[in-house]
Amino acid sequence: MKKFATELMGMTVMSHKGEFLGALDNYVLDTNTGDLIHILVTPADGLDISRYRTDAANRLVVPFKSIVSIKNVVVVRTKVPKK
């Protein structure tokens, strides 16, 4: 399945354990390779963001490798995969 980046903006992001993490806000790309490095997630109200890596705007920084599936929602593994 192919999707345009604009279709994903604002999508619900959930952990593989069913926890509502927030909404997809933006992406970080490697401009040399075109690889998607991270997705940035606006955290859900009440989410304990201290458990996650965040950026200067307090968005969750989720490695692209953590994405499990993208359908009606984006599902991510909440434990960062080993490199």
C-alpha cells in the first residue's frame, strides 16, 4: 500500500500494546539519502512523555524502524529497536 505523506499527517499513533500516543505531526528525512529517519508525534493529553525521547517542542521522536503498520492508525513498537 502506498500513501502520500500528506495523508498521514494528523493520523492517530498507537503503541503495539494499544496505548494512544498522540497524532502524527511531522517527519525527519535524511536529505542525502531520502530515508525517513523519525516521525514526530504530538503527544496525547495525559501521556507521560518522560518515558519517551522528545524534541525541543515536546513531540515524541519515534524511529521509523519502530513503525509496525500504517492503516487507519499508525502502530509503533514503544521499545526502540536495536541497531
